[in-house]
Amino acid sequence: MMEVKQVLHMNGGVGDTSYANNSVVQKTILTKGMPILEDAILDLYCTTFPKKLSIADLGCSSGPNTLFVISHIIDTIKMKCRELNHPLPEFQMFLNDLPGNDFNTVFSYLPGFYERLNEEKQVGLGQCFVAGVAGSFYGRLFPSESLHFIHSSNSLHWLSQVPQGLQNEMGISLNKGKIHIEKTSPPNVFRAYLAQFQRDFYLFLKSRSEEVIGGGRMVLTFSGRRSSDASSTECYFQWELITQTLNDMVSQGVMEQDKVDSFNIPYYAPSIQELEAIVEIEGSFSVDRIEIMEIDISTSGAKGIRAVTESMLVDQFGAAIMDDLFRTYEQKYVEYLSNNKSNHISLVLSMTRKG
């Protein structure tokens, strides 16, 4: 079974297939969700007026989006301080992702980031401190009660592992010929994916409850779905197209069927009802706001799927077939969008730490 912690990462660098150059959809999601983030950070600041703000961005990835959020948070607080004639707090910013993340590219953006802050005269090098934190957010990352604010976007739909229970007692795949949930998947497959998401998100909340101060805030954005029905698969069309591409390659003799049958994407798009239920069971946070956002998907998004999934596909199928695989996938992707109306659904969850 794939070791997600070791394998999963967005394509690094700044090349043609890099996440840095193929994350327009993610930037659109970040931008559209900014009003919710602004409300949360301003409510936190204006309630406590801390001299230091400790903020973590979980699942930061690499590329220009990485510093977009923390830049916006600083600008938001700076405007409020100017309005209230208050001194700026110090900012401690933590950027977190799995160890395989391209932190070198992230850090290469920091000189320009600090230069912009210095040019604005309001936030100097002595007032903003950025650090990288490598590790899974499905566990503790920071000392107890050390954070005021946590942000995560486009990350928590990735599971900590491939769900258990996708094989029968004989070791045969229950989801044969598929790499994710599809309409023809057996009910046990739906249940296995939901159960894994429930375990993971509960552990995420439990870990953050120990790290965030009472009254601290979290704003989390997930790929999600409108329907409360777990068998709804309208949000998974990209995985179905990869499945079709892989099965085409099996029929052409490029790979073996067993390779496809034993591969499953560790990804789950929750509903609002599922999120609210887990938050209530864990009990450490209160939900302030939860909203659905729709993002138009363009045909250029095919390269974005490569930037996101290639590390996992290489681990299972090898690097040699990637260009052919994604060439065919892109053709299927463009054809699908020319015949189907499909929007990306994101759920934005804003919460306060109780206590």
C-alpha cells in the first residue's frame, strides 16, 4: 500500500508541469474565500489585540500561492492597525507541508517577500518571521497553545492513507478497474473512504485543539460536494478520466491490470453535513461559518491535475509512461468539459477554539 506521507507532494520547481505554474484553480479558490479569512482574522485581532500573532498555513505546497495567504493576512491586520492607530503586532508565520514538499522553492520566494514588506515601511524584517514545518497535519506539529490562527486550503481532502477495507479476505480488490469512488463502486468502497476521512479529520481537529489558544481561529477550505449522499460522484470526474486512461494503457499492453486494481487515490470530498458531524463529535471548536463556493473549471486544468497527482502515479506506475498518460488524459479532459458542465465545489469552514 502506498505510504502517503512519503509519496504525496505537488510537483516542485518552476517547470512546465510544476505546481507553481499550474495552480490557477487553487489561487482562484484562495481569492474567492478571502472575505471569510479576513472576517476571522480581524475578529480574532480586535477581540484580543495581541502583541504577537502566531499563524500556521497547513498544506502550504510551493509556488506563488504559498505566500499569498500570509501576505494577505499581514495586509489585513496592517490596514486595521492604521485605522485604529495601533502598533503592528509581530507576526510568526509557519508554513507546513509533508517532507517531500519543495520547501527550497518556497524559501526562494522569501527575499522578495521581505523586500516588499520593507518597502511598505510598516512591517520590517524584525516584525515578520517565516519558518517551514515539515510533517503531517494528521498529528501534532506545534507546542501546546502556541497558535492564534490556522489556515489550510486545498489540502484536507487528501487522506493520511489509502482507506482500509478496499480488498476482500482473499486480497482481491473490491474496486477492480477503478482508482477511486465511481458510481459502480460497491457500497463498501464508499464506506471505507468516508470512514478514513472521519478518522483523519477527527485527528486533525484533536491535534489542533491542543495547539490553538482558547478563542483562536481556523479557516479551512476543502474540495467538497453539494450532495449529502455519500454515493454522489459528481466531484470525482477527474479520477474517472485517469481511470479510463490507465485502463486504455492496460488494453494496449503498456501496463498490467493488477497495477491499476491495486492503486487507489487517497482523496475524499466531504459534504457540509459530514464536516459538521465530525466537528461536533470532536467538540473543541465551534462552527462560525460554513459556505459552498463554485469555481469554473477550464480545459487548462488538466495540467493542474498532473502537478497534483504525478508523484503518486510515478510511485505506482513508473516515470516512463507519464508523458503518454497525461497526453491522453488531457484529451479526455478537454472532451469531457466540451460535453459536460462541471464546476469545482469548495467548502469553506471557519471555526473558533472553545475555552
